[in-house]
Amino acid sequence: GTRGPTGRGQGPARDIYEIKQYKCASAEQAKGVDAFLEKAMIPALNRLGVEPVGVFHEREAVAEPTIYVLMRHRSSRSVFSTTASLLEDEKFLADGTAFLDAGNESRAYQRIESSLLLAFEGMRELETPSKKDTRVFQLRIYESPSVKTGQKKIEMFNVGEIAIFRKAGLIPVFFGEAIAGAKMPNLTYMLDFDDE
């Protein structure tokens, strides 16, 4: 494939997932992040071909909420050009003015933490989850004590465990190997459920 990492196997190129965590100091800050994502960021990312974009909140209300944003990139070029492209998008700049121009006194969030994941060989592309209003997503991060044991666990998923998940009714959205971010080495995956 010409659009991204091809890995060792046959078939389509593997997706690259970017997960951003917007760490907020309050529910009010989180509302501002949500508004920015909905009105400015997601439409602009979609115009760039970054889609789907998923926004996820922790199930329990917390004093300092974190908003997770999952972005599917089809190539490494997309990953590395997105910020520059957004800053050239006049509609994005206009729609996101309050958020983008926030100063230290009126911070839009406390910090952003990001990670990049390469889709597993056994599940090269993101699968669109349930559309039900009652849906629940589970994001799991498995840290490994070494790169070698991490690769062995990824191999186990690729050769059988993803299929076992499907047979057991655990519907995967994606499986990815962390290539940059915190808690390295790790593998991260998301499951989708119609309801709790």
C-alpha cells in the first residue's frame, strides 16, 4: 500500500491511531473542550481526511475530567502534517477562536497527552462501532515488562485472540501497538458494547 505502513503481511496498509487526552481542571473546562471538538476540531480533521474521530468521556464523573480523542490516520504523512494543515484552515481558526486563543488565565485545558499506535497485523483497520445511544466503550492499555514480551503478546492477539474476542461477543474497535507515548512498551485496544 502507498498510504501508510504495510508491515510484513498482505492486504491493506495498517492504520495509525492518535489518541489525545485532554486533561481538564473542572467540568466547566471539559465543556469548553467538548464545544471546541464538536464545532471546530472534528469538522476540520474530517476535511483533512482524518476520520472517524471519536470523543470519549470517563464513565464516572470526576473532579478533574479527561476527554479522550481517537483519530484514525491512513498514513504517516497525515500524522505529521495535521497540525500545520489545521493552522492553515481559516474555518477551523474562526470556529475555534475562543479555545485556540485562550491565555494562561483562561486556560482551555490543563494539558494534552498524546500517543501514537500502529494497527495490529491481525486488525489492520478501525471498525466502526455500534451506533446505539446506550453504547459503552472500554479502552485497555497493557504495559509489557520488555519489548520482547510485548511483541509476543501482540503475536498472540494476531494469531488467535482477536478471533476469540469476536466469538465471545467482545467487539473490537481497534488494536494498536504504541510507537510513541507514555507507558512504553504497550499495546492498546478498544472494545465496543451495545450497553453496560
